[in-house]
Amino acid sequence: MKIRFIVFVLCVFISACSGPKLEPLSASAEIMAFGDSLTYGKGASEGGDYPAVLAELTGLRVINAGVSGETTSQGLTRLAELLVRETPDLLILLEGGNDFLRNHDIAKTKTNLAQMIELAHAKSIPVVLIAVPQKSIFLSSAALYSELADTYNVMLLEEALTDLLKTRSMKSDTIHLNDAGYRALAETIYQGLEDAGAI
């Protein structure tokens, strides 16, 4: 009886740590990478943006739907329009940095991101959320991302971007990655998708 209980506790612990599983993506699946300049690839050379590298790693079509300078309010409107025309098999959401840089209301940023997740879920599109750090002396991921991941049971890469932005050799400037940084981000996303069973 004790052994069964220990096994049960271990299973629960492992499940809690591993995050939500994803359905396997088919060979013809399309991934939409949605976000601001970090998705667009500011600071990268041609083909060095993370969606391009992720396409190379997965062998799948990855749509780069990044727009430099975009806030979550603008992103919410744009995503609603995009999802009328496109139905990707997976949405990678990396947005919020411009809200933080411009000192937008945190609650509004969280609401906008929540509505983006809801738009995707309404079309049965799974979401991978990438946390963005807030402005501070010591960079740390904004808490709202883990709160959203818990609320909507979506896969979260909580420290990947923050850790890269703490590493000078991975950056092209203070807030953008370089080719090495974008490749490292793509590799982390790839590993996360693999761990979640998507690829």
C-alpha cells in the first residue's frame, strides 16, 4: 500500500513539473509565431530570427507573425484578424515587452494576453506562452505569464527569454537578441515541444 502511495505521489509530482502535454504535430502542421520585434527578429541576420530557426529544427512551416514595436493592445486586434484567415496547428505567443517599456498598466497587459489565448482556444489552437521580463535592475520574468499559464493550462517557457537577455553575448542591443540568441531561443522552444509530445 505504501509503495502504491509513493508511486502515486511521484506521478503527480512529475506531472505537475512537466506542464501540459500537446497533441503530436503532423508533418504538414503549421506553427504561428506571434509577437513583437523579438519574434520578427530585430537584431538577427537574414534567416536568423527564431521562427526561421524553429522551422529548420522541426521541418515544419513556421509563420513569422512578428511586428516590431507592437503592444499587446495592438497585438490583440491583429491576432483576431489573423485568425479569421489562418488556422495554425500551434500558436507561440511572445508579447508584452513593449507594454513594459512604455509603462502600460500591467492588469491591461494581462487581460490582452488572456484574450489572445482565448481567441486561439476558441479555434482549438494550442498555445505556447513565452514569458517576457519586466523592466528592473535584475531582470526577472513578469509574474503575469505564470498566472496565465496556470489559468489557461498552457505550456509556458518562463525563464528562456529572460536568461538570454541576461547574457551579453546573446544580445544585439539591450532588449533584442542576436543570431546566437535567437537560435538558442528556438532550440529551447524545440526542446519544450519535444518534451510536451508535440514533435
